[in-house]
Amino acid sequence: MKRVVIFGNNFQQDEASKVLSLLEYLRQRGLSVAVEQQYLQYLVGQRDDDGYASFDPNHVPDADMALSLGGDGTFLTTVMWVSRQGMPILGINLGHLGYLTAGRLDENSNVIDDILAGNYRIEERTMLQVTCDMVDIQHPWALNEVAILRHDTSSMLDMQTRLRSHDLTTYRGDGLIVSTPTGSTAYNMSVGGPILEPTTSCLVLSPISPHSLTMRPLVVRDDSEIVIRTLSRASHYEVSIDGEVTLCPTGSTLTIARSPHCARVVQRQSNNFANTLRQKLLWGTDQR
């Protein structure tokens, strides 16, 4: 590995000096480092930038790996910018949970040394692509989920849903989540959806506050095209794509399918799904 690009956010002010130390450590190990321009401007406010290259996220330079310095939100933003290039993404946690990340910043020497020594693997994670027949969605790709939500109203949504060209049902309630396996531990889990191993080949449809008790989460193949027409008394509803919200007119139709590209997530060899459940989700922990 010779070249890395760095993404981050401006919310962990106490970590800025550690980040700059990490960047210097990368250079000392012989790596070429470029930092997303707004993040670099934030870091420069802490001390001299020492001549680090910067880039516009709309034009990410070629690199062997992208480093996401932050929590899961920063990781999802990094995925949005680099996944189409097929660039592997290493998450280093500066936040709280950091479910998608491979390690914390206070372990950076171990994390980076593991990566430079080749002690890692790349997991290819399914992503979703969504289109709307009435609205141009600027960033239509999701690693976690696509969620249909009410907008400024208490009126129930009617979501007429087709699965692989066949009528499935009309979900009635506050909304509907279409989740990837990676996103199964995010919004999907909070509404009672199942937890899936992140490399499995499936999707989950989980209703939000369904009007009928028969509307349960449904697991389907990840090659399924899901078409949803949403009706309501309100004029618009929200479509949240990994937290990025687009307003769509009532009566419009969304088509959700597996994206032609995936997210390439870097994991240390010591990381595994079972450990992540226990350590980050406190799976099976007696909390009495």
C-alpha cells in the first residue's frame, strides 16, 4: 500500500491532535497522504498542515485505501464518495459505538501496522440503489438502508409494495425500512428487525409501527427488485438513504434494488462477526 485518502468530520475536537499524529505516522511509514479538503481545513486550525495534499470529495484521487476517521456516520459518508471506485475503506473509530470501524484511534499503531503488514481482509458488502419516478435523487446508494418515513404529519402511510414484479402487500403505518445485512444492526434492529451476518446475500423489509400485527419483518434475496408506491393524506413523504433525506411527492414510486457496486470494507484478521456482536452490541451480556 502506497497511497491513502483520509475522510473525517469536525465533531471530535479533542481528537484533532491525535489525527495529525496519525497522519504523520502514515507519512513516516512511507505512505502518500491526501486529506478531504474541509477536514484538512479543520485540522489546520489546530496546527500547521505540514504540506498535506487535499482533494474535493467529488474528485477523489486514486488511492490504495480510504481511511474514515470518525464513527459510523463518517464511515457511511466515506462509502458514498469512494465505493463506486471500488476503493477499500478502513474505519478508525473516534466516536462512540463505531460498529462499522476496525479499531479505535488510541490503538492506531496496532491498526495501521496490521494493515501495512497485510494482516487484514476485505469484505464485500451489498449496497442498495434507489430511484424515484418523480424526483432525481442525488446520492441514490445506501450501505445501511433505505427508509420511507412520514413528513410533518401524523397521517399513516400506505406503501403498495411489489417484490420481483409480484404484488406483495400494502404496508400501512409510519414507514418501511429496506435494509442490507450491514444495516441490519442499525435502524432495522431498532424497529425489531433481525440481525444478519453482514456478508449474507439477503435484504430485510421491516415496517415501522405497522397498523396490522401481521406485518412482520421479511427477509428476501438480495437480487430482489422492490417497487414501492407510497400514498398518504400529506403531500410528501421522506426517503432516507443512509440518513440523507429526500422529499418525494405522495403517489410517487420508488424502485429499490441491489447496487451494481459494493462497499469494500477493510477488517483486521482478528475481527469477526461473533466478537463484534459481543463487544459492540453487548450480545448476551447480563446487564443486571
